Amino acid sequence: MPDLAWFVIRRLFGALLVMLALSLAVYLVFYAIPADPARLACGKPCTPDRLEQARHFMQLDQSTLQQYLSFLKGVFAGRTFGDGTAAVHCNAPCFGYSFPLARPVTTLILDRLPVTASIALGAAVLWLLLGVSLGVIAALNRGRILDRLAIGVALVGVSTPSFLLGLLAILVFGFWLNMVPVNGYVPFTESPVDWAWHLITPWIVLAILQAASYIRLTRSQMLEELNLDYITTARAKGAGELRVVLTHGLRGVLVPVVTLFGLDLGGLLGGAILTEKVFSMQGLGDLLITAVGSLDVAVVVGVTLFSAFLIILANLVVDIVHGLLDPRVSHG
Amino acid sequence: MAEPVLEVHDLHVTFTTEGGLVPAVDGIDFAVAPGETLAIVGESGSGKSVSSAAVMGLLPSNAEVTGEVLLDGRELIGLPGDELRKIRGNDIAMVFQDALSALNPYYSVGWQVAEAYRLHHDVSKKKAHQRAIEMLDKVGIPDAVRRADSYPHEFSGGMRQRVVIAMALVNDPRVLIADEPTTALDVTVQAQIMRLLDDVQAEFGTALVLISHDLGVVAEVADDVLVMYAGRAAERGTVRDIFFRAAHPYALGLLGAMPRVDVPPKPRLTTIPGTPPTPGSITTGCPFQPRCAYTHLVGERCITERPELTPRPGEGDHEAACHLGRRPEVLL
């Protein structure tokens, strides 16, 4: 286990460097866009005087590098915009301050995260179960009707846009059959049943879309796995077919599946933009899209960095799980 | 010869492929008694491995097996999968050529040996693990208690093969089929593994079917020898019949190709000219005829008429399938 701790520490340190480089890149990209957030904040009519005032307050009159350094300082020590009675504080870790929403970006992200996490985690569990089991079934019935069916589902899933499937699901199950709520989000802490009930449609929609790649990956991986010598050994030992497949075959299949799963989940936790829009849920994706629309650069940078952080975290978790799944990794 | 434990009569294996029917094994007979060793020798593609897989019922679904496989007089061909599963690994066990690929990389060796035991005995995991350690110790794994928790990639080639042998012997099988058990190993390790097989055979009275193309090994451990060529028996007899009184030109060719330390070395190793026929390509005549140096002594018959096994002088059931009635003297 000390091996594992050492490994995690090393990786976290690497992640920190990656985040630093990434934040600089993201900062430069978004602050280079030819639009002036101060002009939006200044309102109409906007006198040059007031514009300059707004610039100064938002610290946009500093050089880009200076702004970036203030941003970094804010992450570790917090920031204050303006002074006197009009001063706005943004406590550490401060990932910027949204002037249009009048809230620190960190608070905004943390407020929206439960919604996105609820959507992503529930859907992830569903699509993993659905994808892997259909993939295994397809592999075991190679060339037969069940295989064709699973591949057909995968093909439909992979080629359907999420907004189309989402709107269809709302139309059919929400309006026509009146089985599920058509939109809205209920916090888990308020009512777990309502929470799940409101999320069931987005979960299923996302799961169907995402399961497609898992079906295909699991199927091809399992077919390869079943040709390996140790599968013959398992049969020669007298193991039943179910045991051969689930105990001896599935382990090797899960290694690449976990990689894909980690990255997909990490990506989705950063905001399921289309799904959130379709189901009118105020998650991170919704926050990001709204921020882009209102030129709220601080939020865009914050959410982008947060998504990047989730991907890096997902990679780390994937590597740890690999070690648990494959002794050749951990007992190198 | 004592009462045989495993008898194979007129075994045929035909594969259905896209190119049509391919007869891989075309009517072979053999029998092996407790404590005795039968060696099946032949080139790659002669059908020796397919025969053993047929006995184990491990062939893919596109293979059709006919004939008789009797274990203690009980017919195994056509037995329902569940019944066959109880026999596999329990009454008939198998040792494979490449121990690295034959062992599951994701599980400890102790677990894998214990699994073989648990599949046929209703015991606790703990008890099975103890049995596995006992078995690993018996096959000469040093520090078996600790090493049982190691994974296959942490062992050397010879030690891995010992693990495979432990796994095969854990249920005290009546018949052990070893498919080229030493081919993937260093020469010094080969001798250790053969000695181990010899020892456990003596201790448990296991009937051993040794599939090999190493005549040196065969001469040392076999009681009876079956020489296969193109899916058929070319010659069979006791080990002395084959090594001192070989009657089939192919068997003679194999013996001639074996480097020997007791005769002055030749500048080049002797080979049998040509390559073995692909299964199914020879329909009439002797399958060995295109490569045979003695065809001129017989003539047309070798091309038109397929030779059957006929008795030859020797210790018992010495038989060869060759039209040349007498023993060819030319080579000797």
C-alpha cells in the first residue's frame, strides 16, 4: 500500500503542473477574445469615464500576465475587487468572480455541481451495466440474432444526437404517456424519491447514448479474450461456461472499459450541456452556456478549468483501478 | 498391458470451415493404462493436439467428433456438457505447452490451483487454498505458502509450468494429457519438468498421454508410442518397437532427424524433405508418399491405395501403415 500512496502523491503533483499549464492556456485564450466584459457591465449609455471605472474595478486594466497572476493568487489566498464600501471579496479558493451573477465562480460551480453530478453518476451506473452486459451477451451470441440486435442498439445509440433522443423521450414519456416529469430538478436532500423520479428520463437517455460505445468495446474485447489460452485452461479445469466468461473472461475486458468509463464520466461531470438544456436542469453545462452567452469570462474559465481538473482526476482514478484489476500493473 | 483407463477408438475430427470440410483427425486408436505413458508424436498439424482436445471435449463448435472415447469404459463423446464438465479437470486433466498464457494473469497462482479443486470438491475457500499450497509444495515450488499469493508473471517459465502441473493434479486425475509440456522451456528446465511428471505419475498412478515432437523426451519416459502423420496413425508400438524396429519411413525419418551424441555429428542436421500435407488435401494413396524415399520400391500402390495399419514384428501390437512390407534398410 505505501506503493499506492507514493504513486498517488506523484500523480497529484503531476496533475498540479498540468493544471497550472492548462490554466495559463485557458486564461490566455479567453482573455484574448475581442470582447469587453467591462462594456457589458457598464450598461447603456456608457460614458468613457464609467467604462474606465468598470475596467479598473474588474481589474481588466492590468496586463494579461498580471491578471493571470492575480487569478493564481486568488486561488490560494482569495481576492478583493475594488475598495471601500463597494469592495467585493472572493475567498480562497477563488477561481474568479462573476460580475453579471454577482457571485464568486467557486460558489457558482459548487451550487451547480450536485445537479450535474446527479445526472452524470446515475446515468454512468446505468450505461456501464447496460453496455457491459449487452456487450457480453453479444459476444457470447456472436453472429446470431442477439448479437445483431445489440450491435443495432449500439449503432442507433452512437448516431442519435442527445437532444433528439431527449426531446423524443420527453414527448413520449412526459407528455403522451404522462409517466414522468418533463423537467426540473429536486435536490436529493429534499426528497430522494422525487430526485430520482425527475432524473430517470435524463439518466436513461444518456445511458442509451453512452452505452453504445461500451457495447462495442465489451463485445470486441470479450471475443478476443475468449480466444486466449487461459480461457481454454478454465474450461479444461471443468469450469462452467458462465464461470469461464464472468470470472476468467470479464476481468480482462474491464481494463479497457474502465479507461473509457473514467474519461466519459470525468467529461460528463464537467457539464452535460445538451442534456441539461433539454431537461431544463441548472447544472454546470447550463452555467457554462449561459456564461458564454453573457460574456462572463470568469465563469467560462472557471468551469473549463474545473472540467479539466475532473478529467485529470478521472485519469488518476483509472490508473489506480487498473492497478487493482491487473496485478501486472501493481505487482510490476 | 494392464486394463486401460482411457481408450480411443476410430476417432475422427472434422472441422467445418469456409473452405469446406477439413478432416484434422482421420481415424486413430490408442489406449493408456494407469501408471503408463503413451507418447503421441508427429509434426505440427499432424492432429496430435486436436486429438487431445477432442478427448477433453474442448474443441470449438465447428468441429465434429465421431468415434469412441472411453474413460473406464464410459463413452465421453456425446455426453451432455454438464456431465463432461464434471470429468474435465477431475478425471482427465491437461497440462499445456505455454504456461504463461495458460495461466490467468489476473489471479494469484494459489487461487487458480484452489479454483480447480473447488470446481470438483464442495469445500471452503480456506480448505481449497490449503490444498493448493500442499499441491504447489508437492510440485517443487519453494516457499509455497508465500508464493501462492504471487501472480503468474512473477514466476519463471519452469516454475509456471510447475504451477500448471499442480493445477492439473490437484484433483488426482486418472488421466493426464500433457500437450508439449516442455517445448517453451530451457533444456535444463525441460529435464526437471519431465522428471516431475515422471515422479507424480509414479506416486499417483496417473495414466499419462504425452504429446510431443521431442523424441529424446519420448525415448526416456514413454511406454508406448503413436506416430501420427496427417491425422492418421503412421506407426504404433512400444517405445522399443519404435526406436529399434521402426517400420514406417516417416518414423524412420523422425528418428534420423534427431541429433545424437553417440554418433559422429553430420555437417547438417538430417531433415525429411518436403512439408506435411494440409488436412484434406490427400484423398487417395499414402499421405506420406510425396515425401517418401521408398516409393520406388513399391510403385503405383502408394499413390492409388491408402495403406492400413498392419502388424509388424515387435514386442506386442507393433503396427505400421506402409505398403513396404519389410523394414526399409536403406537409411541404417
